[in-house]
Amino acid sequence: MPVATTLHMLCGKIASGKSTFAKTLSADPKTIMISEDLWLSGLYGDELVSIADYVRCSERLKQTIAPHIVALLKSGLSVVLDFPANTREQRLWIRHLFEEAGCHHKLHYFDVPDQVCKARLKARNASGTHKFLVSEDVFDKISSYFQPPQPDEAFDLEIRPVR
């Protein structure tokens, strides 16, 4: 049976496992991953020194890439959107994508305790393998904006276990 075209969204705090899971999902046939971190580091690199810089550059990227994502979905490719779906506003932007494309969606929610994320973040920073180093202070500031998905948002929700 053919798999329906799906836009996969990822919700979870920094270092909760979103990007690792995105890579697994993107291994499926006719599925591609679009990574915000990859695009932001390639396009803006040294410009990203504050949270305000991230917000500004991320908005620019989302406005630019949205039609491309919709076109990929309309062509029959599933997309793993490795962009944060961590606030209602971010999820609303993503909702517009799958609604315009007329495809299925899945919101993967990583409900991981802060202490687990911080331990993973410390290891990730030490490994030097990630595009961006994030301090614990920045983790706390960004996490203060986090809004778990709510039933009234009516997403096809899948809660991912802590691993």
C-alpha cells in the first residue's frame, strides 16, 4: 500500500532528540529532510550571535522556503521539517504548509525533561558535531518560550518516548 505524502513536524526543546529522529524519518523512500540549522548556518553563519538574530534569520528563511516545501509536498514527496514546532505561532506556520499542499501531517512531540536535554546538550557541545553551540543559559531562555501542543490545535500528534 502506498504511503501518503506527509509533512512531519518536530516539537521539543533543544537536544530533546528532534534532529536525530528527523534523520531516521528521512530514510523512508520518497522522503526528504529540510534542516533549519543547516540552512541558517550556511546562509547566515556568523550573523547568528543572539536569540534576536536567530528569530530574524529564521523568519526570513521560513518566508523564502515555504513555497518550495509546498511544491515538494504537492509533487508527492514527504518532508521531514527539522524546524522547531515549539510555539503555537511556529505550528501555525507549518499548518499553512500542509494545508496548502493538501497532504497529511504528523506532529512528533518530544516531551523530554530539561535535565536530560541539558546533559545531551553538554555532550553535543563537547562533540563539536553540531552547527551551533548552545549554552545552558540560552537553553533556559529559549525554553521559556516553549509551548507544548494542545488538543485544540488538532494535530495528528505522536508523543515520542524519552530515549
